[in-house]
Amino acid sequence: MRSSIAGGFAVACGLAMLLGACGSSNSSGSATAPSPVSPTTTPPGAVNATTITITNNVTTPKDIIVARGSQVTFVNNDSRAHDMESDPHPEHTDCPELAQVGFLNPGQSRQSGNLNTARICGYHDHNLADVAGLQGSITVQ
């Protein structure tokens, strides 16, 4: 009798451990939402700045770091228009604050909305999404 109770207890403990290790849902049974991208993965070479300048299909600096609550100014010093948007292309949903920049004619500049959430915001030119020189990131800390 004693060995069957101990065996049953061992099986119950094993099942409890297995279910706990495999769980990917919260107490209500629904899937857990993914965490925002951690700002600790700041790209190497990122600089503290709040202005990004576009010249000859290249953004400078490419990767910047800003404090929470900051706005970023995009300046178009190129000879052509650019449509600067948040990643991913074509949805532009990662950082809605960048939608305020949008379409910039040559010589024009515009600020993003306030970047209040700590995260990394990728950006690109919507019309030239594959041009690496027009891609970069804004790390909000």
C-alpha cells in the first residue's frame, strides 16, 4: 500500500512539473503577449542625437539614442522627396509616432511624435524600403 501511494505521488509531481514547464499561457488560459523589444540591444555605433539628416539617399546618423519623451527631427537635405516611416514595411506599426514625419520634400523637415515608450524603433523610406542607406533605428531609453 505504501509503495503505491508513493508511486502515485511521484507521478502527480512529475505531471505538475511537466505542465508547469510547458505552459505558455497566463492564468486565464489565453496566450501571453510578447514583450516590447528591449532597448538594451542598441545597435553598435548609435549616438545620442535628436536629428536625422537625409542627403544622397543616406540618413546621418543612422542609429540614434534618445530619452523617453523626446521627438526626433528628420531633415531632408536631398534633391528628392522621401517618405520616412516606422518599420515594418509596409505596415509601419512598430512606432506610430514616426508617422508624423511621413513625406518630406527636398529642404523640408518634420518632427516625430513624442517617443514615450522605451524600445527600439526601426525606420525606413517607404518608397525606397530596400535602400540600406535610408534605414536605421531610434533607441528610446
